[in-house]
Amino acid sequence: METVLAVLTDVHGNYPALRAVLDEIDGLGMVERIVCLGDMIAIGPDTNEVLEALFSRDDVSMVSGNHEDAVLALCLGRPPQSHGEELEHHQWIADRMDKRFVPLLARLPRSMTLSFHGRVCHFVHYHLDAGQQFLPVDWAPSGEKLDELYQDHPAELVAFGHHHPVHLFRTERRLYFNPGALGCCDRPVARYGLVHITGQGMEVECREVPYDNRAFLRSYHEQQVPARAFILRVFHGGQGGEVGG
């Protein structure tokens, strides 16, 4: 018997990319559960469409990310967690988010540990310290460093996001997998991963789904999204930067 999980991370308010991935997953007909590893919102403007698509399904489990933290802080009247142009962007997202999503996001866990066929899997937006706060990004991750970080954890798979490139490390202790940001890429593709789990072990499959991102990129200018010049340059590889002002 095999269980197949789809692992998504860092949708970042990009509904066309998410829709392309969900359509492929549904078409495969073999995915039992979708696990979304946080940062569903911000950077991209499609907050309500993304959250509606995820919360309306009964096969999706989610954990919260740092952008959920930042937007929720503003929605709930807490001290801001961002500054400058980033704060302006988060406020823009918070002002436009349907408020019915606030309690749903606030209830999301920081991490999840699930078991399939006796195989323990740990899901988190990014690695946490003892106080359940996200650690700084390791720009040169390795299996050895992750083994040290998770040395006392029972998981055979640790799936994470936050750092947008794809990471896949297999050590003697476990498998570490970041499928790459679904909603942020320098090409018109949406990334995600499949995890195939049996009683004998686990295998990971990295997948890319092509989609038409032109209208999405134009929407940054049409909606006057704060920090759009920086976002399009850094998170979309300069795509869309020539459109609009």
C-alpha cells in the first residue's frame, strides 16, 4: 500500500500558479493529502483567491509562515513585525484580506508531525528554535547541518519551505525536502512535490507545472501593489517589470 502526499509551500498570493498545481494534483487522482507549508499570502496580491482555494478543500492541511504572522499582527492590532516598504506591503494585504480568514489563519499550527505506514513526517514552514520562532535562513543548507538540528526528532522526513529554491537532502538519518516556492519563480512555472510513502520507505518527486503568468504579473501594476518593483525583480526574476509603472 502506498500513500501519496502533495507538498506545497510559499504560494505567496499567486492564484494562477496555485490553480495550475491543484488542477494537476486533481488530475493525477492518486494524492491522498495536500500539505501546505506556510506563506500562502503576501508578495502576490491574490490573497482571498488563494485562501478560498485552500480552505475550501477537505484534503488540505496547512501550517503558518512568517508572512501569515506579519499580516495577522496587523489584523489583530498587535505590534508590526515588518518595517518600511515591507510593512506598507503587509498592511495593503491585511486591508484587502477577507476578515473571515483571520480566525482560520490564527488557528493554524506552527508545525505538524504525521505518520503514514509507520513513517513519521514533520512539516514546518521553516526550522524553529526552542521558543517556536523561525530560525534565520541558512543560505547554504546541507544534510549534515539539518541532521544536527533535528538530531532528537523522530521524523524520517522533514519538509519545509521559506527558502525559495528547491532543496533535497538524503542522509542516513532522514530525508529533507523543500519543493521550492510555488508562487515565486523566475520562470512561468509553479513548483511542488510529491512524497510517495510505503512501509518500506519514502521517495520524493519534484514537479513543475507551466502556467500563463502574464495577467498575474500585470496585476502588480494594475493594483499598485506596494513594493512591486522590488518584488518583481527579486521574487519573479524581473518578469513583468517592463509592464506598467
